[in-house]
Amino acid sequence: MNHQQYEDWLFTYYDERSKQRLDERLSSTQEAELKTHLKECTDCRILADAWQVVDTQLSAAPLLGPAPGFVQRWEQYLQVDRQKVQRRQTVLVLGFSAFGVVVLLASMLMLMIPLIQSPKALVWAGVYRLITWISYVQMAQDVVLPFFQAATSSVPAFWWLIFAGLLTQLGVLWVVSYRVLTNPWRITQ
């Protein structure tokens, strides 16, 4: 005969007396079937009596508190462990960053090998880049300055102050949010 079902019910039945969660309670038919089985089966009755004795002894036993200084030792251990984890993460991030920089510099060096063989080409490439940047700055001035002149003449100074204040508040909000989100202790406190 399979006693597993009755054993499960038996433990649930005695746990109900210890105020177990309601969703795990026995139904009235299960409880009646368990009581009938306990009258017929000596093994399950012995198990029920033994479990009842153990449950009574566990309920009667006094709760012991932690050893003196346990909380302080645990907090110290936790702090040391957090520092180790933070140190390990920092080393990993720096290591990956250094590896990325080395790969980037190696790639740039490989691209510059033809230019290094001919310094004249390197100088002309630098001059070309400088002239290009100067022309970009001049084009940006030609586009942006007329826009700002038109905007300042059509919008009153009061609205510019409100706009500047809102931008300042958004900047402060961003800085505060960034500091809160990057605080390593924010999860535990």
C-alpha cells in the first residue's frame, strides 16, 4: 500500500495546528480519509504520534538568540566581502578598458603604417584635417549665429531666463540621479 499520500497529509494536518498557510490546508474529505487511515495503519499511526511528539518538543523549546557580537561580526564580514567584490569589479572594468585601448591603438597603428613610411603624406593629411575643421567651424558659425540672432530678437529675455532655469534644473536633476544610481550602497540601504 502506498503511504506517501497519507504521510504528506499527516504533516500538513499537524502543520495546520501550527497556523500553516490556508492554501495548503487539508480539505474535510482528506482529513476524514486521513483519520480513517490512521485507525487502520499502525505504521502511519506510529509516525503521527512521533511527529506530534517532535512538534510539541519543537514548540516548547525556547528560542535562542545569536551569540554576543554576532551582528557586529556579520556586518564586518559583509563590509569586507562587499569591498572585495567592488575591488574585483573595478579591476575587471579597468582590465577590459585597458585591453580595449590597446586593441584600438594597435588598430590605429596598423592603419598609420603606410603614413609613417612617408612623413610628407602624414603632414599633408594633418594639414587637410586642420583646413577641414576650420571650414566646419566657419559653416557652423554661418548657420548658428543668424539663428541665435533671430531667436534673441523675437523671444523676450524673460522667456530666455525661464528656459535657462529649466535647463539648469534638468542638469541638476540628471547629476543627482546619476549619483544616486551609481552609489554602490544604494541597494542595501
